[in-house]
Amino acid sequence: MPSKMKPRLSRGVLDMKFMQRTKLKVAKEDDDEQSRALYSNELNTKMLNSNSNFIIEPSYAICEGLIDGRLSFRGMNPEIERLMELEQVEKDGKSRPEQPKEVTDQEMVETYYANQAPAASKTMGKKFSTKNEFHKRKSNEQQRLHKKGQFKKPRQDDE
Amino acid sequence: MFMNANLFEPGKSKPERVFVQSAAKQNTRFDGRKTSEFRDVKLNFGADWGTVTVSMGDTMVLAQVSYDIGTPTSARPNEGTLHLNVDIKGVSYLDEAQATYDQRSLTLNSLLERTFRSSRCLDLESLCIAVEQHVWCVRVDINVLNHDGNLYDASTIATLAALMHFRRPDVSYIDDQIRTYSERERELMPLLFLHYPVSVTYCVYKSTPQPLVDPTLLEENAADSIIVLSFNSYQELCTLNAGGTAPTNVRTIMQCAHSAARRSKALVQFVRKALELDMEKRQQSKHVAGLIDLLDGSLSKFSFKRLMEQEQPMEVDAVQPSQASRAESEQKPEKMTIEEQSQAGQKPAVKDDSSWLPEGNDVTQEQQNTEQIVKENAAKNTKATKSKPNRGKNKAGKKQAAAKKQNQSDSEEEATHII
Amino acid sequence: MSSALNIVMPGERITAVEDVAKGKRIILGPGLRRVNDTVVASKAGPLKHREPNTFWVDNYQRRYVPARGDLIIGIIKAKSGDVYRVDIGSADSASISYLAFEAATKKNRPDLNPGDLLYARVLNASPDIEPELVCVNSNGKRGKLGLLQDGFFFKCSLNLGRLLLRENCPALKALTEKLPYEIAVGVNGRIWVKAHSAAETVGLANAILSLEQAGHSEIDKVCDNLGDVLQA
């Protein structure tokens, strides 16, 4: 059926420099198709569709999480010890987030906003807003500031 | 044992060889022995006569004697025969080709042939039943069970102990009829010996003049040359097998010979003692456990160290050449003739018998001995197959070697015991 | 389950692993085999589990079976064509290309000779083709791989090799306290050690070999005595 036939790129196109990645992909597809054709009479649908939960790993080193076996201690081979140190640092770097925090995320957010840090973004935002909005906000802000001053301070004093 | 259990044997990589060389230089050995310290030898007798295992460290050899009545050779119609058969195949990491054609197997075979057959240690004439018709054919099967170096010593001790342990039934020959008596009718007969030879092995390294005695497999594989000396209990030299590439001077060989002679004497004493104890045991109880002990490792073994403790302290430590040779010269019998095959290129010092057998050792002689004779016995392989009958052929081979103008020297000595 | 010693025999169906597999994907290590939807042991030994989802059988073994990614010690046996033949203790000898070394080119070949020791990574291993080794990482750098010079080399069981390579192995730590040394442990049961003197190296090698009989549990006890072995 010609309609289902996939359009194929010509060799001339595939040989072009920028098509190298596509070329590999096409080659792999061809390969897969061929091997599928080769084993088609041995593979049954069950084998094709089974979705196994098992991964086979023949190496003890990976299963047990073994370390690299080339080690040096107390300055016997400085080159190896430097590599070991680098590895250690890399490992520590990965595990840093697990360190206990002195300041929790919640506290951080609170202090951040308390210090009016987003003020800068606000000022930038003002620049791009329309005149109408600008005025509106300006009046709002004045009101709020006004309210705040009037409202908050006496209350604190009350308490 | 752990080191040998992998497929490939120790001593085949460069770091191992370099390390053993440098350790030998510092008089260090991997198992903590001194350079002239032997491993303990353990004997274990089987339930049958003539079955013996010998273990030295992890090396273990089984020797089994069997017998048959056969016809004698036409050359020696009044002598029984002794056949030695070495089987090294039990050592798992040797593949088929190596086990059969390996130099090691050939060397071991020829060493045993020369030590026991060529030196005529058995009185073969006593094995004759009827001249030209019936003789006893004694056969020794030597099985290597585990190889951790020094198969030579283990095999010779095992063979000697097995032959000494062996008992054959008595026979009578009347009116062309052989009658074999069972154990109940007549007592079994031991074999008759003319002398009792055993071997001692040394490893020589280029890095040090001090040879290592009783090498492990690692040391053996890393060695530059290996010297095997067979002595009998009368301290007569039976076989000398020296090969390899390390320059060895006469002094070193003499030094080895002196300590080997004393060691051999002690070993034969040890075997005798062990046999006595075994006999006692057999008389006490009918039940003999045999080699089953090997499996559970229970100690009915006869250990060299334990048995020889009460003996005079065996001088296994470094030999002081002067002392040793003085002691030697007193005991060395003159009846020993050495058939020395020396090459034209060899220095006269070797040919001179007096330098080999120092009498009343003095300083000048020692200096003479120290004249270094570089032995490069590369021709070891050819030598390994030598035995008496084809000596003429060997000479032809030697001429070729001489033509090559190499500084090679073959030294093979066989002591023929004059009775 | 990881703590309790659970011995399995070859051919035994292991339902415990199957149960876990119903919930999530799991990794079957050496000694375990999938037959249709069941898990069957193919080696005898204690069944081991590592979080989150790895299972394997830790059997006693001396013969190395190559697996991709393993770090091993090999002995160069011969040169042949563009490759070296390397003995890694497996049934088949492995090969390593001349180009699998740092900064190696066709003209600039590494200078290796039969008998040399290599610390290398198994690049691919399959039952049907001979294993291939490399001495560079994916960046073309040598890293820790390459030729092992001097020192001393010996063989042990695969289990001892793995024992030493567990993270925070007490044995190596105990030895470090005694003397400075360098070591290469291949998971193929081969160990190379190097210390300052021959006597130290001998002591080190004997100390490591004395661990051969120690299980995972007794190892601490044995490590306490390592110092004595070193002295002897």
C-alpha cells in the first residue's frame, strides 16, 4: 500500500553534513526492522507486549554498589589520592541538600518579603503598565500607605 | 592453596617476579620462612601397603606402589623391573597440552628416573623369581594432588616412602610353577634397598647469591634457575639437575650440596621413623584408617618437625661452608665414582675432582672454588630426557652445542653405587 | 529481609522477590534469573537485597564471569595485531585495543609487554564474544585505570575482592592505620598491593588473605587482629 509506505530520504540528502544525525536514526530504524523481520516467526505477541518489571544486571559491582578498587592511603600515590578526593567532593556536593537547614524555607520567604525585596520588580513593572493603571495603582498605594500609617500604628500602640 | 585455585598460576606476572627477586635479596619470603628453612613434611600412610601421601605446605603428592609378575628384559635377565609413572594432570590449572608436554612434567619424570632407577636404589636382583622367565615388576604411580612448588622433593619423598612401605607376597618356584603365598601362609616381604635417595630443591635468583630452599610455586616460577640435588642417606650424590639462566658458581652449588646431603639424611631418618610408628599402629589394631584422614584433616600424619624434634637439631639454617665441608669430608665415602660429563668449554676447576669433593677444606681451596663458573644451562630440556642408554646420542648433541660456541655447560652427574 | 540470612538453592523459585516485583520495577543481579513471570535462583548462597530494588545471590566463587562495567586486574599475555590478549581469570581471555589507552594513537602505541598488570574496565561482555577492556573513561582520560607497576600481586576468591570494595570497608581502614599503602582490587578476585618495603608488602598481602575466611559479620573482629598479622 503506497499510502502507508514511509517517505524515504535519498542517499544524497543523507550524506549531507547537517543530516548526519538523521542518517544514524534512519540506519537504526532499518536495523530494527531487519531484526524484527528476522525473528518474526519466533517472537509471539505475548513476548512483544509483555511489560516486564525485571531488569537484569549481571555485574556484582553495580548491584552491590562497590567502590572503585584503585585506592591509595597516606600519600603512597598522590595522583590516585587526588582523584579519590575529587570523587569524595563530588559525592559530598550531591548530598548537600540533605544537610539540616538553619533557616527553614518558610522563614526565608517571610524575611524576604518583610525586607521588601520584591520592590525592585515592582518598580520595573510600573514602567510597563499603562497610564491608566499607573494612576489607579498610585492612588491605591497612597491610600494603602495612608491606611497603613493610620491603621497599623495606633493598633500596635494599643496593644 | 587459595592462590593456586584460580586458573592461572602465580609467578607469571612481572610485578610478582620483580617482587620475589627483591624480596629474595632482602632474605624475605612470602610465607615468612628464612632462605634456608624448609616447610614441614607430613607423611600419611594408606590402608594398603605402599600407599603414601606427602604434603609440604600446600603441595601434596600421592604415591602408590603396585606389583605384577612379568618377564625380564633380555639385557638384564636376572633383575626385576621398576617402573615410575608421574601424573601431574590433577593440578587443575594446567591444561591438557601443558600437563603432558610441560617441561615441568618432563623434568620431574627424568628426576625420578635418575634418582630411583639409574642410581639403582632397589636391589632388583632380589625381585627375580626365575632367571629369564619370571620377575617381579614393581610400578610406582605418582599423582600430584596439589601443586604449590617443590614437586621434586615431595615426589621423591613420596616414592621412597611408598617403596619402603611396600610389602610383596612371597613366592616359590618349583617345577616351573610359581606359587604365591597369601598373607596368612607366609609373611609379606619388604623390598630390599641398596640405598635410600631423596632430593632437595633450591631456587637461585640473579639478585642474590643466597639460594632459597624448598620453593613455593610462586618462588619457583619467579626463579632464574632451579637446582635439584638427590642424595642418599650415605650422603652420596645421586642426581644433580641444574638449569635456568642464573649464573651459579661452584661455591653456591657446593653449599647447596652440603646442606642437601644433611637434609637428605634427616629425611630418610624421618621416613624410617614414620614407618616404624606406622608398623606399631598396624600391629596394635587391625583397623587402619588409611587416607581417609586426609579428608577430615585429623592428625595421624607424621610430621617432620614433630618427629625429628628430639633428634639432634637439624642444621637447616644457613650453611657455613667451611664447617659444613669439614664435616662432609669426614663422611664422604670414596667409593663413589662420578661420571662427569663435561664439555670442552668448561673450566678445569670443575673437572678437577678435588674441587668438587673438598678434603680437609682449607682457605686456598675455597678460593679456588670461588672462581666463578658461569653455568648457563639452557640445554636443560634436552638433558631432561637423558638416561644412561642414550648417552652416545647426547654426546653428539653436545658437539652441536659446542659448535654454537656458547658458554654452556652441562652438568649431569650420576653416582653409580659400587656394591 | 536484608538482615535475615536467606539461603537459596539453584532452581528454587523465589516468591519474595516476585512479590516485590508486583509493585515496582526491580533489578535482578547475578544468581537470579527470570523465567516467564517467576524468579528462579541459579546459584547457591545467601539472597541479598539492597535498597531500593536490587536483589542478587552472593555465592562463593573463584571463577570470574565478565560483566559490563566491572573494574578488573588483568595480565597481558600476548600482543596480536591491533590488540593485546589479557588474562582476566575468565573462561575466555579478554582483548584490549592499542587505542584504548590515554593519548594513544596509531603511531603512539602504549608500551606494554607480556606479564604486565593492567587495571581496566570491562567494556562489553557477552557469553558469545570475547570480553573487551578499556583503560580510559568516556572522556578519554586515564583516571585510575592503567598499568600497575612494581608492588605485589596475588589472587583470592571473588567474594574477598567484593568484601574489600564495599563502601567504608573496615579492613582497608584498619590497614591504613598501620602503614601507608596503595592497592588495586579487581572484582575478578585479583589484588595488587604496594607498600614502601618488601616486608611491609608481604605483611599487607598476608593480612588481606587472612580475611578470606571472614564473613561480613566477623570482619570487624578479624580487622582488630590485622595489626598482629602485619607484625608477623
